[in-house]
Amino acid sequence: MIFFVGSAMADGAASSGGGLMSFLPMVLFIGIIYFLLIRPQQKRTKQHQALVSAIKKGDKVVTNSGIIGTIAKVLNDQEVLIEISDKIFVKFVKSTIASVVNPTAPASAVSVSTPTTEQNTTEVETGPILKKEKVVASIQKKNQKNVKQSVTKKPKK
């Protein structure tokens, strides 16, 4: 009987060290969650607070709702007046401003090249808006040709 009590005590002593080892994965998991989720969110929050506090009159901004406008007046620490169109002003809470847009785009950002004899006009790097305008213009020309042809044809009797 004493033999069984002794082995039971030995098992209890061995399991106390194992309890600490079973707690270690949970600590590592909490550490990973902190560095992957919590810390980056805190950095973004600090950057947004710095952006909001640095807003001044004349800055072009985009709000969280997608409205683009220019800061007309900083009313107080929490509110700004944004001009969204000519003489149309809207009052916003500063924290709803998502980003400040750089009003002067660098010249290298716009790349418009003139077509050479080897290039087709659809291959010119003019951006999606200009390509769309060219496509619309070509469709309109085709429609005008179709209308002229249908007007010149005499109806069959």
C-alpha cells in the first residue's frame, strides 16, 4: 500500500511542472494576437489622430462617406466646415475625415503620349477616361453612319 501512495505523490510532483508548460501556449497565443491585431490598430489610430489634428483651411479632404471637399474653416477641435461645391458648405465632425488629398499632383503622375505611326490610338497611355471617350466617339460615328444610311434608303412598298 505504501508503494501506491509513493507513486501517487511522484505523479503529483511531475504534473506541477507540466501545468506551467500547458499555460505557455496560451501566453504565446495572446502575444501573437497583440502583435498582429492590437498594436497595428493602435498605430493606425494614432496616425488618424495626427492627421485630424493637422487639418487646416484649404486642405482638400475625403470623408468616410466619400465626399470630397476643401476645408473652408476649422470651427473648433471637433468640427470643420467643408466646401463641397461652389458656395455649398457642410459641417463635419473632424474624426469623420478619412484622408487629406494632395491638391497638386506631380507631373510624372500624368502620362499622356502622342501616337506614332507604329502605335494604334487605342494603345496610347492616356488613362481609362480618355480611352472611354475615344470609344464613345467611335460608337457615335458608327451610329451617325447607320442613321444616314437608313435615311437615304427608300422604304419598300
